[in-house]
Amino acid sequence: GVLLQGPGAEILLSNPQALELLGLSEAQLLGMTSFDPSWRVIHEDGTPFPGPEHPVPQAIAGRKPVRNVVMGVFRPALEDMVWLLVDAEPNMTPEGSVQHVVCTFIDITKRKDAEEQISKLVQEKDLILREVHHRVKNNMTTICSLLTLQAEMASEELSRTALKDAA
């Protein structure tokens, strides 16, 4: 998606892909800013992502590009969350003020879902490995105890020593 935003972060133009990704019509989108309270945006950790921290206001404030920002955007019409990788590139006037900002974003929802699935699988693998380790340790302890008992009951010193060494 591509948005052209003014120096106040207001959306001036959008392409069809931006409308589709954001789940909004052109009439709903044009004129909105990053500060609009209707946006429900989150960071990757699930915490709120306030408007002043969005890439476009950051690019305007810093007068430099902001790249590779991951944002979760709730789409009310579709009642879902889309994950976007966002870049904001300010274009400056000859006097050095921001004329407009080109904001581009791609849908990384499938990637985020795959990362979440991988994380769950890794956690499951760790749990299984801990359980296997625990069971093996218990079995080894039982074997060691049996060998120790057998060593105590052995009549020959050579047998006791061999059983203790095995334990």
C-alpha cells in the first residue's frame, strides 16, 4: 500500500492496495491522520501504538526516513488484525520543511502467523525435552539405587566393587 501524507500527517492520496490492506474506503481514509482516535494500532508485543509514535509523525518530526516499523492495525469492517511493515519517507521543500511524506507498507500477517506458530512449536519441543530428561533421570536414579542395593548384598568384594562402579 502507498499513502501520500501532508506535513500534518493527513492522508492526501492512497492507492487501491492501501485501501484493501487497511479495510477502509477512500472516503473514510482521506483526511485521516495518524492521530485519529479511530485507529487501533498495536506494537508487536501487543501494547498500544499511539499516533505520535507512528512512522509518518516520526518522519515529520525527525525530517528523516523511518523504516521497517511493524504495526498491527485492527480493521473494523473485517473485524481482524493485519500486520504491516511500514516505511515513511519525507520529501522536503527547498527551505527544509516537510512538503509531504510517502508512506509505504506491506502485509506481513502470514509471516507473523508463521513466526507465532514456530514459537509455539519451539515451546512445545522444550517442554517435551524437559519431560524426557526428567523421566530418563528418574530411570537412571532407579537403576543406580538397584545397583547400590545389589552391591550391599554381594558377598564377594570384586562383585561389590563392580556393582558400585556400575552405579
